[in-house]
Amino acid sequence: MSGLDLLDYASVLVFALTGALVASRAQLDLVGFAFIACLTAVGGGTVRDLLLDRNPVFWVGQPSYVLMACSAAVLVFFTAHLVESRYNWLVWLDSFALSIAVAAGTGVALSLDQSGTIVVLMGVTTGCFGGLMRDVVCNEVPLVLKQGELYVSCALAGSVAAVIAKRMGFEELTVLAACALICWALRAGSLLFGWKLPVYKSRPPRSRP
């Protein structure tokens, strides 16, 4: 098993847990838990593989990804009631999943010798699309679209750092570690210290003299 496979497994597991937590907030049944967990877990990676024309898509080639996501859903279904603040668990688990998935997507694109622009886009896609699908399907305001929220920008910063590190000649492990660390540090900072991006505020048109 390669390092990229390990990153995919880690991101699938943690994103599946976040999907199941959202399902618990929506009070879904066990099948609903499994569906949302799998959608969240493999959504970003699926879009990445389709765009990169990887055949087969990673979870089709290795169905164990889906089985792991379903197992995570079952676990949360029977234990979610023990968690006092599910939303806090959700946002922190999501921050870990985001950083791991961004590194996975970036690593896959780098392994295929894609251009820097495509590497960055694949990192952002892998990190953000699963959570976006999860929140839209469960009728929650997507974390990626909350006002001023550092989310997509964290994924972007991590992927850009990886591209720069790769061009500086660093080894793959160092490149992907830097990607994940920078992405998570920015996301954690936004959760702990309220870091936000400036938000557009409309202004009335100036009246002509």
C-alpha cells in the first residue's frame, strides 16, 4: 500500500465520521447514516478521479473504502448520543479530514505530473467537495460557504505550499506533510481565534450631483 493510498484511507475514515455526525443532527436512520457517510467520504476523491480520468475511480478499484465508511457510520449511529457537543466534534474532525484530503488530492495530481494549477485545483476539489455534498444533502449551510470562513482558502494555501515545496526539490513525504500542516493550521486558527476573510458589503450607489 502506497503513501497516497494511506492518505485516501485516512481522509475517507475521518470524512465518513463527519458525515455520520451530520446525519445524527438530521436524525436519519441507519441507511441514511451510511449514505451520508459514504457521500462525504468519497465525494471529493470521486470528482478528482473523474476530472483526472483515473480509471477506475479509487473506491471502485478498492471497495474497502466504502466498507470502511459504512463501518464508521454504524459506529456513530450507536455512539453519537454520548457526545455532548456534536457540532464541535464535527468542525474539528472536518478540519482534520480537510487537511488529509487536500494532501491526498495534491499527491495524486503530483504523481500524474500535472501542472501546478491542476495540482492546486485537485487538492481543493478533493478536500472540499465531499463536505459540500454532505451539507447540501442534509440541508445545512455548507462550511465552505459560511461568511468569511477560512475553508477553501486553507485548502488552497496547503496545495500551493505543496507545489512550491515540490519545485524546491523536497521529497514527497515532506511535500505532503507541509500541505496538510499548513491547511490544518489555518483551519484550526480560524476555529480557535476567529480568523476570517473580509466579506463583501453592498453600499448604496452614489447619488449624482
